[in-house]
Amino acid sequence: MKLIKSIFFYPMMLIRGLFLTIGNFMGGIFIIGFIVSFIAGHLKLEFLLIGFMFFLITFFYDIILLKINPTDTELTLKR
């Protein structure tokens, strides 16, 4: 079981920084798009939902990493 966890854990940990950066950037862009559409008077809730979806994806990515940690040590992930 540790081998299977290791096969998924280490590549995911390797790209974690890039994944979180892109996810947070895209989420921010969609939230800004929601704010601009609200100010312009053409409220687009899709922007808010997609921005929140990117937040949830980055949040659950870290939870998945914590669950599949193959080592016997406690893992702390900083954002």
C-alpha cells in the first residue's frame, strides 16, 4: 500500500507549488471578473462559482496530500 501511495504522493508534492499558484491565480481572476460584472450591472454568478471552485480544488488538493502521505511522520503544508 505504501508503494501505491508513494507513486501518487511524490509527483503530486512535486507540482504542488505550481498547482496552487495557478489555481489561486485563476480563482482570483474569476472573483475579479465577478466584481467587475457586478459593478457594470451585468451580474454573472458563473464567475463567482468558478472562482469558488478553484478555491475548493486547491483546498482539497492539500487534504488529499495529507491523506496519502506514505511516510510515518506528520506532514505540515504551508500555503
